[in-house]
Amino acid sequence: MSEKKRILIADDSETVTSLLLAALHSSGYEVTVTADGIEAYEAGKTGEFDLVILDQLMPGLLGLEVIDRWHEEGMETPVIVLTGVDDDRTAVESLDRGAVDFVRKPFRMPELIARIRHHLQH
């Protein structure tokens, strides 16, 4: 039997993290949650995760700043950026800076879970 895939959720919204945590656990993933950019950066740089779900607007460091720091250190874990900002520029910048996907809030959970499965298979 294969090991459970490990996912880091970095989001300062308790509502979002609660919903994601429940959905990901029920889908068989092992999940760690952080609530700010600095915690996310520290947790993610360990390399212990198969995927990161990263909010763009968080206290401490913005999601794109976290991605930049990880890339400077050679971290290649796939990152899906979440944001409540309805701005195409943010989507393009996220992808240009190394995110594998971009999802706007509010999101549909089945679609996000499908995107997670897809990125974990590649």
C-alpha cells in the first residue's frame, strides 16, 4: 500500500482551512495547516509535502513572496495558489512565478480536489 500524500494548507481563513481539512482528510490525504506566510514558508521548506495549497493574501508574507523564497532555495513542490482577489494579473503572476495552478475563492470543492489529484499524479 502506498503512503498517504502530504498536503500543506497555508491560509489565514479558519473557514477555508476547516473545509479543506475535512475534504482532504476524507479523500485520504495527510494534511498540515498553517495560518500565515512565515509559518507556510518554514513548513514548506522542509520538503515534507507533496503539494502546497497557498493563499495569496496572508499575514507575514504574501503567497507569492513565499513561492519566491522557496524557489530561491530550490524547493520544487507543486503549489496551487488560492485567492479571493478577482484579478487576472494575480493569476498570471502566480503561474509565472512557479505555481502549478491558480484557484479563485469561492471555489467548488470537487473541482479543487480534482485539481489536487491531477497535480499529485504528475
